Amino acid sequence: MARMYRVLGFWCLVIGLMAFAGHMPEFALLFFAQAVAFVFLGYLNFSERTYIMMFWGYMGVSFIGFTYWSVFQMDMPF
């Protein structure tokens, strides 16, 4: 399971590099920070249950953040 966090870090790094190449620096920095966090967590050797609980917590925070941003921060087209 720890190796999966390193894989998530790698893919976040790839997405961050593509965002940086696409002139989206805020988006790129967000994914660079996630890549560092995932790789760091991947080397801590927690139990599988701990990794799963951390991932579900991460998903909850990201979905709440996405919902907040899309409802309250984005301009509505109507």
C-alpha cells in the first residue's frame, strides 16, 4: 500500500508538470504539493488500514473543496 502512495505522488508530479507547461501555475503548484505529500507518506510505512483511512480523508477534503469552489467561487453563466 505504501508503494501506491508513491505512485500517486508520481502521477501528481506528471499532472503538475503538464499544468506548468500549460501556463497554469496555481494548478501546477497544487499538484506539486500533493506529489510531495504523497511521496512523503509513502515512505512512512504505516499499516494498510491507516493508508486507507488517510486516503478516504484526503478524498473527503478534496470533494468538499471542489464543491465549495465550484458553487461559491466560480462565476455562474446564467
